[in-house]
Amino acid sequence: MKLEGKVAVVTGAARGIGRASAILFAKEGAKVTVADIRAELGRETVRLIQSAAGESQFVPTDVASEDQVKRMVEQTISRWGGIDILFNNAGITLVKFLEETSESEWDHLMSVNLKSIFFGVKYSAEYMRQQGGGVILNTGSVSSFVGQLRTPAYVASKGAVMLLTKSLAVDYGADNIRVNCICPGITDTPMLREHIESAGDPAAVIRERTSRVPVGRFLTPEDIARAALYLVSDDSEGVTGIAHVVDGGYLSAAEYSSSWLPRRSE
């Protein structure tokens, strides 16, 4: 197993990419702290892990709160004696033009998507250093690289996540702490569905967005979890400071739509 004997924290693990990653990390031998603000769904993630003979605990955590993130790290170390993997995955989006966005909405999104990484690293890096190393993985987005309609606050936060990752990789490399960023494309998560449902014609939005992905489908949380496993395991031992894109080819073309493809003869 790729994570045998490791201790991992996954934030935003109540659903979507976080849940899929927590389950996979446990399957690969890690003891997993499931951290999320959604208590019922977070405990369900733990039950799914334990039903497959994995080891896990739920720590209710608002990642925008420094005190709660500190407690999350301390409870992990208290229970299992260390922390080897920190997956800063929790995130939210906001579908509004900039002039429609309130200061409190902007601040809350930045706290969840960006400041949470500051808190997580602040309280886990020293333990990793003392034990001889560790791995930090942050969730960016394809929007770490390009703009996206009506989500300026979200895009700004994800661009910052990518560059923060690179800076942390430089700072902690000598301590044998690797820091990378995973950048999902269009992934079928509850957050995406909520985003789509806010559109006037959700079915049309799904068709249009799918048409822009060369592999012809939305990615699944499990697609992203498998890439996350690579980045937190020894398989990527020489990899730090990168933004690892998992997008089904979405960023590969400036212009692309499946409707433009010629029909293939049967």
C-alpha cells in the first residue's frame, strides 16, 4: 500500500474530491483525519472508511478559523503521534460579478480558499520538520491559470493558491517537506452542481461545458483523488512546487468544442 503507516489530514472531506481522497488514502494504508464544517456528511465519510477496515476520525473544522485549524492538527497528532500529509482541499465558490460582491463575501471566500492554507501549514509544518519531513497538497483549479465568467473572487483565490504553493515549496524544501498544488478541471462535485443549478438552463450548461472537454465528460472526484494519491505518496518523491493539472484536456486548446469535430464514418 502506498501510504502504509502514514497519517493524513484531508480538509473539505465531507463530500466531493475531499471525500474521494480521504477514502482512497485510507485504502492505501493511511490513518485519516476527516475535517469539514458539515458534521453529518463528515461522519459519513468516516463510516465509509471504517466499513472498509480503514482507520479514521472526524474533527469538525471551519478552516476559516485559526483556532479550529490548530485544534484539528493537534487532535490528529494527539491520536496518531504525528502528521505526514496535509491535504488543504476545502474550498467554496461565488458566482457574482465583482461589483455585485460584498466585502464580507470576498473575505469569507478568501478565508476558506486561501487563508485556510496559511493556518494549516502554520500549525503542521513544525511537526513535519521535527519528524524529518512530510507532504502538503493544496487544491487549486484550472482557474489558477485562466479566467472564468462571473467568478472573479474564486479565480483570484485559486491563482493565489498556486503561487503560494510554489513559495512554500521553496521555503520548506530543505526540511524535506514537499508542497504541491492539484488543479482540477470540470469535476462532477456537489459544488459544481450547485454552480450549474444557479444557471437559467442547467441542462444546456452541462452540454456546453462538456463539449469543451476533449475527453468528452466531466471528471469524477475519484479521477482527482488518484492524482492526489500520486502527489502525496513516495511515487512523487522528487516532485515539489508544481501545479498538477487534471482536466481531461480542458486547458490544452485555446478554442475547442466537440461540436466542431468531423463525423466519423461507421
